[in-house]
Amino acid sequence: MGYNQSFCQEKPIKSEVKHMMSFKPGFNIKPLFSPLGFEYGEDCFGPEVELRSLASIRPSLLDPTCKGPDPVYAIAMDVGKSIHKPFLEINNLLFGAVVYACGTLGNEPVRSQGHVHKKVRNNRLAPPEIYEIWSGTAIIYMQEADTDDPGRCFAVEATTGEVVVVPPGWAHATISASKDEPLAFGAWCDRHYSFEYAGVRAHGGLAWFPVWQQGNIEWIANRKYKPSELIQKKPGPVHRLGIKKGVPVYTIFEQDPESFLYVTQPEKKNEVWEDFEP
């Protein structure tokens, strides 16, 4: 099987870590960790990766002057099997892939800056996001709002093969829970995704900052928000969203192409979002 490569040139972190992924995501894509990027199979499509520089996420860090890997991560938005591309485009559905650099951002783990998904089209709700971990361990941090009162706050730790759902309208960020183990993941989202950063940046980040302390990730409250409680947990059940444990989310889509249309039409799952806990 031949592959097309999409990657960024950077100083290798570990020469032996080029692509390391035991989980099979359901289509021919391989994350590259040195340099960051992806390989696409001949039956797949995928773009040149977008790079997130350290400078771009500094406004949301506990220490905006910290040192760390640069770029911090690479994103390939709109990947999948070529045969599925027309359906995905017509139905505004998009599958994205992300790979993180190893290391730390000062005393913080490698992470994204945090954002809220904007509403698209005439939907009453913003699109949710469906994360699937391919390599490493991730913490998907999320809070109900990016206003002074963040509402409920969760830090959901997920390992390879696990799925985490971010409900409509929640502010969130993805965090690598290891300094040395590469992180890669895929996510279903709306094709016309748009990110809102203003609320998070106005508060200098999200309501809780992850930091490394004695080999573990601890959490520091952001005093620019009203006091909140952080709930640390494993991923909650997602069967009401048609997600089956142990089955790649892309495979679920391939078996039933309409199974994730609630991502682009979130009102289809109103009864789920009303009492949803990640």
C-alpha cells in the first residue's frame, strides 16, 4: 500500500518515534511524530497539515512566556476514504486528525489553547465534537461556558481507542497526559467549523490550568473566573450517540453513513444534550 505524506519539518524529538500507533482508525492514515504530520493511503484523501505555533497558544497558557516545542501540534482537517468524500461534503460532515509534539510547555503539558465552536447555518445549537484517541493518553478539558461563570468543568482522561464527546457550545481544550508518549487523535466535526477564542482569551485561558507536579498533572484554578469545581473522570457512556465501544468511529460511519449527522444537525440529539455528562 502506498502512502502520500503531509508533514512539517522540525528538529526530531526522538528519532525512533516516527509513527507509533497500535489503534486502527478504520482508514489508511498514519500519524508521524518526527516530524509531525500524516501519511495517507492511496485510497484516502487528506490535506497538507496546518501547524499550531507556540506563539498562537501563549495567550491561553498559565505562563505565556514559557518555552516548549514549536510547532506544538499539526492538524489535518478533512481526511478519510476517497469514496466517502462526496457524502461528507454534501452533508457538511468532516473528519479531522491531530498529532501533538512530545515535551512540555514550561510546567504545563502540551495542549491546545481552548475555544468554543460557533453556531453554523441556522442551527439552534453549536456543533458537538467527537474525539477518538489513536495514540497516547489525552485529557479533554471542557467547561459549559467561556463567560465569568464557567458552569460545570470536567477533565476527561482517555486512552487509546476511547471516545470523548464535547457537547454543543462548551469551551474545551485537548491536553497530552504524557511528556514522552506521542498523542494522536481523530475527531468528527462540522465541515464549516469556526472557532471562537474571545471569551477564553479575555480570561487568560480556561477556568483550570493543567500543570506538571512531581510527575503528575495537577490543576490550578484560573482566578479570572468565578469559583468552580473540577470533576476528573474517565469518558462517560456514549451509546445514546450510536457509538460502540471498541469500534472505530470512522468504521461506524462507514457502516451507517448517516450515523454522525447529529454533528452537523445537533438538534437531532436534543434529548441527549439536555442531561449530557462527558
